[in-house]
Amino acid sequence: MRVALISDIHANLEALTAVIENIADQNIERILCLGDVIGYGSDPSPCLELVNRTCDVKLMGNHEYAALGMLSSEYYHDDAKKSAEWTHQCLTDYDLSIISTFEMDHTFEELYLVHASPHEPQRWHYILQPEMAQQAFQHFNTGLCFFGHSHLPMIFVESPGRLPRIKAGHDFVPDRDNRYLINVGSVGQPRDADPRACYTIFDLEQYDVTFVRVPYDIEAAQRKMEKAKLPKMLIERLSVGR
């Protein structure tokens, strides 16, 4: 079985549509969404509808959690706060009913899935450094954990007796004797200096991980954000992948 793992769409319908179309050409049997379908971008409702229709697993991200009133907007920096407030005004009762079905974490076959860290998932810790990964490894039992949240495709390898090794996201075959934390990257707002949409494929039989980059119409997404009067920084960062 080949599964596609997507995360951090952030209401970018152009990026999400391009990724879903790319997935359709990859012999994928399941699509697993790791959260943050909404926030920052201009199309929260269409993105929620598309994810709800196409994804077999749907996880709660911090932006969904905030939309349900479970996380204070004070958690965000000013531009993100403005975006969250705009998003909240756009969401319908139907949108909120979709979000309410999202899970905090999920185990799919031998894969543990979560939006942020396995350590206190509802606290939305980032995994950016080996010390953070070391703590996260203590809170799941599978060989592989796929996550998102930081928008950075990354791989952490557990190293008993010392800090986990950290690598940039790249295609590889995991060693079945090791354990891994794998950040699948961001569909709608990459931050690794590559503005193309990013998602990950995992083949459960071949046991290999593939990071996929997909071009999309960035300017169209930006024009819609400008029309919605979303913060300039959020619009400009799509062009540079930061």
C-alpha cells in the first residue's frame, strides 16, 4: 500500500488542488492529512471540503483547534492572529462540523500520525532540534511517526544513548531497526526556501519514503489573499518559501 501524507495546507486551494492532482498520478491508495487545513490563506471552506472528500485520515492542527475555540488567538503573532480572526468569520457551521470530526492523533497500520509533537499533542510543541525530538520519541511506540507543524521537511533518527540525528527531508529507506520522526513538509506554505507545495509518500510494502515537490499557481493564490486583505507578509512569503 502506498499512502500520501499531506499537512499544513493553510487554506491555499491552488496548492492543495495541485497536490491532489499529483497524488492521483502516483498509485496512492490512501491520503492522510496531518492538520492545519485552514489559517493564513484565503480559501478555508473549499480546502476543508476537498480534504473531507479526499482524505482517509484527518488530524487536528492548531489552526483547527483555535477555530473550535480551544486555543486562544494570543498564541499567534500579529499577522497570524489577524488571519485567524478573518478565517473565523469565514467558517460556516458546516465547516466547523467537519473540523469537529478531526482526530488529535491516529495510528494507521504501523505509522503514528500527529500534527505537532507526540509529546503533549494539544500543546502544539515544535520539533526543530534534536532535544525536542528526543522528548517526542518517548511518546510513541511505532517505528515511524509522521508529523507537520513547522512546515519544514525533516527527518530525525533515534540514537539510543545520545541525541537523535537530524537531516533535511530526502528520499530514503528507513532502517527497520531504527525509529524515525518524519516531517512531511507543507502543502500551502513551505518554509524551507522552496515555494513549491510539498508532501510525502510512504510505501508500506517497499518501506520507502519519498518527498514530492509540486509547482502551483502561486500568483493566483496571492491575488486572492490580496483581495481578502490578508496580511502582506503572509502573501509575500508564498513566493520565497519562507
